[in-house]
Amino acid sequence: MRRSIRAKLGITGDDMARIEASKRVKSGKSIKVEIEMENERIKDFIISGDFFAYPLEQFEELQREVLENGTAENITSIINEYKKKIEFTGINIQDIEDLILECLTKHHSI
């Protein structure tokens, strides 16, 4: 299985950071997570890539939940809540969790 994770960190202000992480999974599909942090809170959060998620409403709810309540400590529990609610084609929900945690780890290492 070919897995590579690339993370990029950009400082955009005194208390703001933009972190990106991406990877290509075994199927050849790609996924990217972008997080903008401000004062240790997730201010913006985007998941993009070459995949499908069904039902779309649940995927959007997952994104909202991470945006509103996501921290390094509770990302796994948020993701676990949606494991049976969302079906992915091209990736799996673990790929999303890995990239979110990679971004948050990069942010805390500054």
C-alpha cells in the first residue's frame, strides 16, 4: 500500500495558523485537509479530494462538528460517531482522521 502524508504549515498572523495535510491512498485517490487555527480554536476546516461521500448531508454535518467542536483530544470520538453514518468511495474515514490529527499535531509543534 502506498501511503504518503504531506503537511504544510503557514503562519498567517500572531495567533493564526493555516495547516494543510494531504495524501494519496492505495486506490490512487487523493485527500486533503486544510485547517485554519486561531487562538487554539479551529476557525476554518475543509476536506477535499478525489472521493465521494454518501449521504452528503452527513459528510457536511461531520465537517460542521469538527469546525465547531474539534480539538486534538476529541477528534477520534467525533470521527467514530460518523463511521457508520457515512459511506466513502475512494478513501475511508480513517484517512480523514489521520490528516486532521496530522494538522493538529503540526500546529501544536510550533
